[in-house]
Amino acid sequence: MRALATGVAASAMSALFAAPAFAKEELLGQPTPGAIDLQRGVTPLREDAIFFHNAILLPIITAITALVLGLLIWVVIRYNRKANPTPARWSHNTVVEVVWTLAPVLVLVFIAIFSFKLLFAYHDMPKPDLTIKATGYQWYWGYEYPDQKIPEFVSNILPEDQAKAKGVPYRLAATQPLVVPVNKTVRVLVTGADVIHAFAVPSFGVITDAIPGRVNETWFKVDRIGTFYGQCRELCGVDHAFMPIEVRAVSQADFDAWVASKVAKPAAATPTAAAAAVQGKAPAAAAAAPTSPAPAAPAAY
Ligand SMILES: [Cu+2]
């Protein structure tokens, strides 16, 4: 029975692993129509998370499901009223009880080994090369680069006609992308200004809650140049589906040029952030900012 279950699990697994090959051309940094596997990763954390899901969790859950299904079918066929008119009268079996207590514990311990390794990897951020502050608003994102003295700028959803004209995915593309250098550790400080949002970019394997009055931290290191999309991942109101995250990973030279262009025209910034930047207290002022509109927040729920 166990061998049969393992066989079924193995064939199911090979079918699942083979499936992504059916998708014509897998898109990077965004969903691929018709694909069923997880979105491909462009950061080490994402690769590890995909391995944990596909190579550890999926085979285990498949094997357990197949085993339980097999046992059920066996009992239904072998021990129904016709096949087994006089059932046994005994109850309790120490061996069986020890096995069905110990086996799940061992399975959980096995999962925990890989799970904890991944959790520690997420928390063990290398020394960051760049810090970005991402603030969730109803319903857009504000990005600030404190070290580069780039005051907060607003990133809205790119309207449908403009997205079509540019050939970029509507509801994923943003008016102003988050720009990061490739192969550099980027720390993201995430907070919310009104209600709880969440900063999530699937291809980075990153999802962090944006909570008013609190600063959460996450990090990523993109291994290739490109555009990668994410979305708010916490139901935050009527336009929750319309506050995309667009991240552009560029070469260090392009990043420096972008920083220079941003610093050159502070007029694009919000008045408060710009004023704070002039006074040289941008981070403190910005950190305090989300708390001020907080009293109005409950009405928004
Ligand atoms: Cu949101």
C-alpha cells in the first residue's frame, strides 16, 4: 500500500513539475497566462521558497493525500458489510496508535528543518546597499530614498489607455516605478499611512505588511536587469486592486543617473516631504507622517 501511494505521488509530482513547460513562453516578473506553477524567481530568497514549496511541501502533501485516499478505498472495499459481514470486536492497538502519533511528528520535524532555514534566511539580511521606504496609501504607493535624499514620490496605477499604448500590463504597471540597482541588497522599510496594506512582489519572494504607525522591514537582491511587478496584498478598500508595484532593476550606472534626475527636480515631491528634506530631517519627518492621518482611518474600514 505504501509503495503504491509513493508511486502515485511520484507520477503526480512529475506531472506537476512538467506542467510549466506547457506554457508557451514564461513571462518574467509578472503572471503568465495559462501557467500553473509559481511565478519564477529573480532573487535567492524566491529560489529557496520555490524549492521549499515544490521539492519539500508538495511531495509530502501529495504522498499523505494519496496514502489517506488509498486507506479509505481499501477500507471501503475490504471491510464493507458484504465483504466483511462479521466485523472484529477488538479496540485499541498500541502499535498503530504509536505510529499514527509519531509519523506526523516526524513529518513536521522534517518540514521544520527546511522551513526554519528559509525563515532565518529571510531575517538574515546582508548589509544593505540601498534603503527604500515604501508607504501604502489608499490607494497608491509612496516611495522615498532617504540616503539618496530623494523625497517621497507617488506611484499610481498607469491608466488603461496608457498601459495599452506602452504595451505594459494594465493593473501591474505604475506611473512611477521603484528603481533599484541590480545585484545589490535593497532594504525596504514598509509602512502604511491610513489602513493596512502589504508590499508584495512575487518574483522577489517578498511580502510585508504595511501597517500604520509601524515600520516593517524586508529585503531583496535582484539577480538580473528587468521590470518586475507586484501588488498590494492586503484588502485595503475599494481600490485595493488598483495600487500596483512596479520595480525596475537597472545597472548601477543607470540607477545613479536616475537618482541624479530625481534629486534635480524636487518639485515633483509632496510638499511635506520636500519641506522636510530641505530641513534635513526627511527620515524622522517621514516616519512621523503616517501617524498623523491615522485618526481618520477607522472611517475608511
Ligand atoms: Cu492596499
